[in-house]
Amino acid sequence: MNQDWEDRVTAAWAGFDSRPQERADEFRAVIDALVAELPEGSPDAPFEQACAWDSTGHSDKAVPLYREALARGLTGYKARRAKIQLSSSLRNTGRPQEGVALLTPELDAPSDELDDAVRATLALCLSSLGRDREGLSLVLGALARHLPRYQRSMANYARALVEPRP
């Protein structure tokens, strides 16, 4: 895999984002053709295929591909993306508890631009389990950092949602 390949994947996604959903099969075929260029055993292959299935409404087909990508050793930014997307797909397929288990350790991972996506996806998984206060706390905590004012208040409210009441 090289920058040219990455650029072509990015272009395929840009094209898909501008197309109607009824062209999903065509988009997945483009991704499959790009994946066919990768070396055998590449963790990027199942990751890209999982993303394509997931984005075209097939979380059920994406789940095993995300797992395969992680098992093959997907690392770094893409591994974190895979965990977020896998958790979302697990939630969509009725397994939010697995999503919570997968994403909770990501709260302590080194910070990056995906932090808020981790919290938002984890909040959805928690909500699916009836743990709305915990989910709301995560979302408010993530939002507080982006507010022009009231950051301290919102962060305090977020903590109060999950702290034991006196």
C-alpha cells in the first residue's frame, strides 16, 4: 500500500459520498478492486471492505470484517476507527454490550481527533443498554470542550450525572 493507493481509496469515498445510496453495489465493487491490489493478509483489506459494507447499510457483514482487520494487526489511527465503527455495528446488530466492552478502554487511549467519536459511539451503546445517564455524561463531557462558554459548568454537570448522589 502506498500514497497512490490511499488517494484512490479517498477518491472512491468522495465519489460515494456524492452518489445516491442505490449505487452501493457499484461502490463496494470499486473498494473490492482496490483491496485486491493489497498483499495477502493485509489488515487494510478487511478494514476497507468493512467500511464499505457498513456505510451501505450492512452492519451485519461489516462486523466480521472489522474483527478480521483487528486480528490481522490493524494499528494506529485505522485501528481506532475500526473499534469505533465495529462498536457502532455491534450496536446496530443488537450487541451493544460488546460495543461498550470494546470502546471503554479507548477512553484511556492517547488522545486524538477521534476522542469525541469514541464518546459518542460509546454513549449510543450505553443508551441501547438503558444506561442513558452514563451516555449523556459522556456526550456532555465531550461537548463541553467545544463550547465558547460554560465549559466548566457542563463538565461538572456531566460528572454529576454519574457520581453517586448524597
